[in-house]
Amino acid sequence: MTFTHSFHPSVLREYDVRGVVGDTLSVADAFAVGRCFGSVVTRAGGRRVAVGCDGRLSSPELEPALVGGLMASGMTVLRIGCGPTPMLYYTSVKEASDGAVMVTGSHNPPDHNGFKMMLRGKPFYGEAIRALGRMAAAGDVVAEAVGCERPLAMGEAYVARLIEGWDGGDRGLSVVWDNGNGAAGGILATLLDRLPGKHVLLNGTIDGDFPAHHPDPTVPKNLEQLVAEVRARGADLGVAFDGDADRIGIVDDTGSILFGDQLMVLFARDVLGRIPGATIIADVKASQVLFDEIARLGGRPLMWRTGHSLIKAKMAETGAPLAGEMSGHIFFAERWYGFDDALYAAIRLLGVLGRYGCRLSELRQALPQAVNTPELRFPVPEERKFAIVDEVASRLRVRRTTFTDIDGVRVRTPDGWWLLRASNTQAVLVARVEAKDDAGLERLKAVLIAELGASAVGTPNFVAAESGH
């Protein structure tokens, strides 16, 4: 049977395949992803692909279609069922599969879904994803074959491996966990029974409607329930996850939120204590406080492009034991496997608190202080987003302004720094501003606004962004 397929042009993203189910993403797309990715694996000499799915309402129909496409390419498919994305990554390592595909909409709205892929333990992204579209359109796939499937229960092995990461001694912490009705619910229930301390699980039921709140722990509004529970119970901290549990959100004992770069300072201190001089990677949106602290501790800070696939690839290239993003993706290669796993990151954080014997708020308050905006996102035409950043960079060069251009433009001044970059996945520009004090922050905001205005872009809504809307 001849195979050809056309994807909606919006679904082949930089880091994954993603769309709105019933609109830009369909069951036929799922089969086509399996048929094309299975052909890639076959041509690379592989035969086995691990597959998992999250708890979205559309996952039970997309996952079998994906498996069908993989089997039609001759694959043996290891089906682990519903669970967090990191459990699929762990399966790929444990079972030495040649590829892995996760059906997940991650932190996106309930009607979204998609596919994250790995090939031979490495992220599959960028041009490799775009090539799937060309393969499907041209029918450039291996001859139809008869593969097979093998159900694989990985929950117990994954939890056991997570528990091996506990290094916090006998200190019993009080922790509130917010699953946000995401895919980690079953794993969390088992894991918390085995961790020392007192644990309360919120929204543990896997529900693709996400009735409690949107499954994105980087937005303060989505952490309001967790903050309230931590304060009401006098807990030591709260932990939240996104829909597929590869991103983490943390609330300290006072109810204050710690963002990804603040967590990275704590993790970097811990890791550099065992691996002096190690390279620690963070994305271009991270606070200068993080990079300065890594250097002060004797490590080698490396600023890199935003995107979990890009960070993972750079981590493997440099041999870095730790990396992280503002978005809450935390990657450990020390004692782990180099992939982003929010469950494992949570255990490592509990271990740090257990060994340090102090409260998380004390560690947060001891961090060097800066004032900053959150990540600012504002829409621009898709065809203009990269051009705008290029225009800003050109003006900076004319003025002989020193800036970092590994991912957009990041400009340092005596006041602090500001960043402008184009999103790889949406028709938006992304900005962030950080300064030593409020007056400096306002001066840097004014510079950013002027640069945007020079490219006919309106002023970002700082107030709405800072309130989490």
C-alpha cells in the first residue's frame, strides 16, 4: 500500500510535533508520525521503539495510531501506557531501545496534544522533525512490514530508581505535592509512600480536563492552590508539575515561589561540592545571579539557547553534570541520565534540604538579590519575529554595544541586563529584564521599549506579565 501524508504546517515544531486535536492534529497524523519515525529508526539500524502517553483525553486514540505506524515500519514497540514523560525516557535507557515517542501535550491546554521523540538516546528535534514532514509528503518510508508490540509495566522499576536518588538522611520533611491532574498521578502515589517524611498529594487523579488548574507550574496563578496548602499546613515546601512531569515548580515554607534559575543555584552548589570545576549550563533567560554564583563556586557557567532539546544536546556535548532552564526543565547527568525529570529533581531538592538541615526560605533569602521581570511574551507576526530580533541586533552593532547573540540578544549594562529573543514554537517575542534595583529595572525596561518601538512593535504589558496573566 502506498503511503503519503500531509501534516498541517503548524504542527512540526522545533522540539516536538504539536497541535490542536480535531483541528490541526489527527489520528492520521499520529499514524504518519509512527510510519515516518519508524522508517528513520530502521534506516539507522534500529528495531525497537518505546512508546508512552500522558493523561489527555485524546491520548488513548492517538497512541494506538502511533503504534500502528511504527509497527507498519517493522518496529517492535514497547508500550508502557500512561505515565510521565521522564518514565518513558527511563524506559528508553533501561531497555536500550533505539527510539522513543511520547504522546503528550505537556503544559498546553486540554485540547492540544503531540509527540516528543528520541533517537538512540538523543533528542530528536529541529531539522529532523521538519524532515518527517517531507518524508510523509513524498512517501519516503521503508517498505511496509509487520512489526509487533510488547506491553511493558515500568512504574515499579522507575519508582525504585527514583528512590535510589534519595540522599537526605533521616530528616522527615513535610511536603505538599500538586500533580495538577497530570500524568504523574499514579507514580507519585507510589513514590510518596516510600519517601521519608509527611506527604500530601493534591489533584492526584489523572484527568485530561485539568479541572483544578492549568498544568503549567511556571505561571504563579497555577500555584495558588499549592501556596495556600503549604501555608495552611505549615509544610516545609510544595512541589508542582506540568502535565507530563518534565517541568517542576517549587514553593518554599513561606509560600514564596522559586523559579528555575533559583533552583539551579541550589543544585549547582550541591553538585560543584562533589565535582569541582564542572560545567553548569543554563538557558539565556536565566538570572545573572546564577551564572555569577556558578563562577564564584569554581564552576564553569555556560549560557545556552532556550529549549529542552537544545540544552540536552549541549549537555551531552560538554559532559556537564547539571543543566536547567527558567521554564523548570532540570537536567541531571550526575547520578542520573541527562534527561529532564521533575520527579527526580524534586527528590534531589528534598535531599539538599535534608542534608543542609535548614528551611528552603532561608536558602532562598540567602541568594544574591536582584529585581527582575518574569518571562514576557507578546505576539508578533510569525514572519516578523526573527527579523525584529535581527533589526535590534543590527542597531546594537552600529552603536557598538556589546551583547550576547547565542539566542536572540542579551545586553548587559551597569544596571543589569535585558533579553529579546524569538520563540521557536510560537508567533511571539520573548523578553526578560533584570537589574540590581527598581530604578535600574525601569531604565532597562525603557531601553527595551525603545528598541521594540524602533521596529514598530508595541510596548509589552509588564504589569500583566508580572501578575501571571
